[in-house]
Amino acid sequence: MSHDPQSWLASLPAISDESVVEILDFLQAFIVAFESFYGGQIHRYYDQRSRHNLIQPAPKTLQEDLPF
């Protein structure tokens, strides 16, 4: 099985419209439940990796500390 999403999706079997909708409904309910259960961990992961946490201001040099 390829890791390319387009080729993987193309290899899925043909199924009825009703089955497609049932699978979609299940996946959407699963994602909502998953995010609800693991939401704190998901937010913590992204917060820890956010841009404002990765880029630290450069420390001031002695010259910048002088009043003149």
C-alpha cells in the first residue's frame, strides 16, 4: 500500500451510497469523541510547539543596557 493519499484512496472498493454515508457518520462521530477525550493533550502538544514558544528573544548585550 502506498503512502500517497491519492493512490490509497483510488484503491478503495466501490460501495453503496448508504454505506459511504454510514462510514462518514461514524468517522465524524469518532473524531468528535476523540477530540473531546484527548483535547487537553492535543492542545498541550500544539501549545508547546507554537511559534511563540519556539522563538526566544535575543538576550540584551551590555551596549543595549546603557542609557545613552
